[in-house]
Amino acid sequence: MHLLRLIASMAALALLVTSAVAQTERPESHRPGLRFPAPVQLEAGFPVLCVAISPDGKRLACTGTEFGPLGLFGLRGEALQSAVQVFDLATRKLVFEDRPSARRRRGATGHGWTGAGAHHRLAFSPDGQTLAWPGGNQDHMVYLWHATRGGSWGMGRAEGPPAGYSSVCFTADGKTVISSSWKGVIRLWDLVSGQMLRTINPGLGEISGMVLSPTGTLLACADRREHFALVDLATGEVHRRLTHPGADSCCMAFSPEGTVLVTTGSGSARLWDTLTGRLIREVDDQVIAVAFAPDGQTLALGTSTGTIHLWDLENYHQLGELVNRHSVQTLAFTPDGQTLVSAGALQGSGTILLWDVRALTGRKRPLRDLPAGELQRLWTDLGGANAAAAYRAIGAPATAKPAVLFLRERLRPVPALDTQRLGRLIADLDSDQFVVREQATASLLQFGRPVLASLRKALEAPPSLEVRRRLEQLVKQLQEQDPSAEELQTLRAVEVLGQIGTPEAVQLLQALSRGEPEAELTRLATVTLQRLARPQPGKP
């Protein structure tokens, strides 16, 4: 008992000392490179571990830890408990809070206990109206707050011994909340009823982080050692496994199109090609926090030394640095890309910094006319196994009109599936003739990944043992199938069109988005168009 009180007192003293230091040190605005104004400060009142910004850019939410009544196993004393606040970004006023000090004033109990160093991640729904955050080890609940109705409520109590949730996010349609637990289980909950829909076991130990791709199809999760899993959300099957040593309390981020995943571990950031699972690049500079700018051209890397490195992703050079003297635990860009938010658990009483980074969005790409032979070489690199070369090709400084004309000759929407033929082939899997069953299996395999949805639907019906065996084999083969060179070229070319962003490029993307809905090319073109449709700084 005395030991618990001693630990709590020492931790409280450390926070007070850090707070005093923070009040005397003003953050520096920049180092050589692009120049940025000094940041605006926002006080959260507790050490901040994670921030989230609503999709409409109106609200900023933060979570961290604060001392509150222990309430664990009936002991007395104090322990770190989860704390959440929401600010209106326009007025910078507090609009909601759920923290131990506020709960004590209301006479309410705590929302769980979080161990030191735990990075509990919170998330806004796609419409920006609902905020979700994970409870701790004590109650293992998911908590929600509605921006319009106000008030918070809990859902998602799982059966079994308390495990605590580490992260939450929403599905692309906003109807489902996804939670990950320290016991390695992912759960999907219906937002309206609060009922658990299903579970996913990605084969990891303690899941310390989780993030959903912009297309809503891939769920990236990490354990506290070195293992990462890319999970197909529709099936719950692991699509790819990655390794990054030292990934304790890992921070991850998808690029706006979802074709690049950045992971952190052992002080470095690794950029992965999600199409192939291959490493694109590694930046080793004590990195512990990452964030992509909404336009996909800039990557922010926060370090344990307090420096924020701003990288140009088209040719991988550093644009500039922001320095705030404290460890940067979390980063987030506003949807318009004009503001970068940073915070850290060691920033005293919980200072959140709002950096004006409009200089990033206003820069121009150096373009030049490339001969046909050079365009053909870049096109070949797009389909190559070398992920680094492929992404150098994506960022090549080709002028817009020739590049779009070149791509228009090579890109076609994915044809809609012939559902009648597809139905006949699935029926042929139950044929009395072995040859017919084999031919149907081979033909279904040739359809590629767009046929997966139909195969999964067929599995939901009670098929015969033979049909079930063949369907499960087909699903497994298609999920594990690496994209061909032609598929890689078309998918990566969508990123090229997104970077060009001219009316001609948008017109080609619109044509690609009208293809087979289940095709990856269609989804990627749709996500790129949605990004380009958002208001761009400096543009009407």
C-alpha cells in the first residue's frame, strides 16, 4: 500500500517538474528549409498521448492519462486513468471532457486504468459526429460521445477476464466500431445496438496499435514487439505480415490512397508498399510519431528529441523541421492540410501545438517534358518488384498533359463481372463430373480478386462439403495472390493521376471509378477522387 502511494507521489512530482519546465520553454518555429510561423498553443490539462481531428476539421480530440482514484481490486490511493477532451478548433474552446478530476466533481467512477506508456488511440466517425475511445483494464469498454446530442456512453463490454482496449476506429460507412485489445483480439461492434458482430484474431500478442486504410478494406495492426499484420477486413484473414523490430507503442499511418503504410519501431520509420508488402524506404532518426498530409505529398515524422521532420514524398528529401523541445508522441494534419497538430506525454500539463504549415501545400512540383522512351521506362518501373524504384517513378517530374495521354492509352476500367456466368461456374463446383469441377475452379481463379465477394456469399449458404472445400481454397488462393506486373502498373498509375490532379487526370480517374465495384482499381480511383474533391488551400 505504501509502495503504491510512493509510486503515485513520485510520478506526480515528475509531472509537476515537467510542467514547470514547459512553462519556461517556448517552442521554436523552424530550422533551415521552408519557414513556418510560431505555433499556437492549446492546453489540455493532462499529458497527451494521442490526438484525432474530425473529418470536417471542426473538432480536435485528445486522450492521455491523469491521476484519479485507483479503484482497482478495492485498493485506495491514486493511479493513472484515461482522460479525454474535445476542442472546437475555430474557437479553441473546450466542448467536452471525460477525465478523473471532472468525474470526481460529478461523483462518477473512472473509466479504467491505463498503464504508463500506453498509447490509447481514439477516432472520429466518418461524418465527424461521433468520437470513440477505448476504456482501460478495469472496465474494458469502448466509450462514445456524440457532437450534436452531447453526453457520453459506453458499449462493447466483452466477456471473459478484463483485457483492456488499445485502439478504436470506424469502418468506412461509419456503422461499425472496431476495437483492438491487449489480448490480441479485434472486435467489431454495431454502432446503433452496441452488439458485437464478430471477432478477428490476427495472430498477434498484445495489439498496441490499429489503423484502417482509406479504402476501408485493410486493417493494419501491430503487437508490442516487431510484428505487423495487414488484415482483410471483409474476411478477417491476414493479407500480409510485416516486421519492424522495437514496435512497442507503435504509431502507424496509411497514405491518403492506402498504398503506403508507415510503421515506427526502434526509433525508425519504415514505408511499406501495401500492394506487395515490400519495403520502400527507412528513415532512422528516433522517430516515434508519423502523419501523412492530406495531399499525400508530405510525411511528418515526430521524434523523441522533439524535432518534427517534414519530408517530401515525391523525391524523398527533407523540406524543413519544426522544433518544440519535447518528445513528440502524436501528430495529425487537419483535413485541409493547413495545420499540423503535435503533442507529447512529456509536454508538462498537456500542451498541444498547432503549426501553420500552409507553406507545404503551396509548393509547386518541378515538371519537365519527358520523351516517350522515358515514359515507357517509368511505366515499366511501376510494375516492377522494386518498390523503391516504383515510387520514384510515381514521383517523376513529368508534365501533366503528355503523362495523362500516355496513361489513357494503357488504363481501362475493370469490366463488370458476368454474374450469370459466375453463378454457373459456382454451381459447376458441385458437378458430378470431376473435369467440370476442375474447369470451374480454374475459371473462377482467372476472375481474380474481384470475384472474392461472390465466393464469400456462396460460402454463407450451406454448400456441400466438396463445394465448401473448393470455395475456401479459391478464397485463400486469391487472397494470397500477389498482383501481377500489369495490376501493379494500373494501381500505381492511379497515384500518378492523383498527383497530377488536372481536369484531364480527374476525367480518367472518373472513368476508372465506374468499373467493377469490387475491383481494387475501382476502389482506389474512387478514394483518389474523393481526396481531390476536398477543398485545396490556395485553390477556388
